[in-house]
Amino acid sequence: MMEWFYCLIEIKGNFYINVGIRNGRVFVQPIFTLTMKKEDLKVLKMLRDKIGVGEIKIGKKIVFIIRGIKNLQKFVEKINEENFLTSKKEDFIMWKEAIELIKNFKHLTKEGFLKICEIRD
């Protein structure tokens, strides 16, 4: 992965875990976002093409979004956590753990769901 990408993640990237209720059922959705100015659209398009997953939402700012377990797994496979220099490293490690729990359907158990909530908070 490109070194400059790690800098972008450390400054502008976010690893989210969305937990909510939809149609009376609890859901867990990990999401990665990277928000930049409209003038930087070219950079996010290049990044999306390099990673091979994600979408770009254009509004007042532009947001590169990766969601869905299969897409997130592809993204995680391209990231070397040792390249992070800040607390984003720990954020990434915990977020990656949540993705593994979901991938293995552990989020459907009480223990797995509580672990994801612990990671999220």
C-alpha cells in the first residue's frame, strides 16, 4: 500500500462500527471513511482504483466509503498495521477484530455482540 495513504488515514480517516436497530432487529455495520475537500477528488479516485473497493460520495466535501464485510476484508488485507504511527494503529486493530467477529457470525451471539460494542466504545 502507498505510504501517503497511511498519512491520509491517520489525519482524515475513520474506522466506525455502526450499531443500531432496523426492522426490530439489531445490526452491526463496520465502515471506513476518508473525508477530503472537493479539490482532492482525483486522489480519492486513484485510491479507490488502487484498493479495488469503495465508493465516493460528493457533497460539500467528498467522502470515500468502504462498507460491507467482503469489501472491508479486501481493504484490511491491503493494510499493514505496522505502518501506522499514531493511535490509529490501535483503532485499526480493534476495528479489524470486529470485522473478524462479524465475518465468523460471532456478532449473532451475546458475547460477540458485547465484544463489538466494547470495541466500538
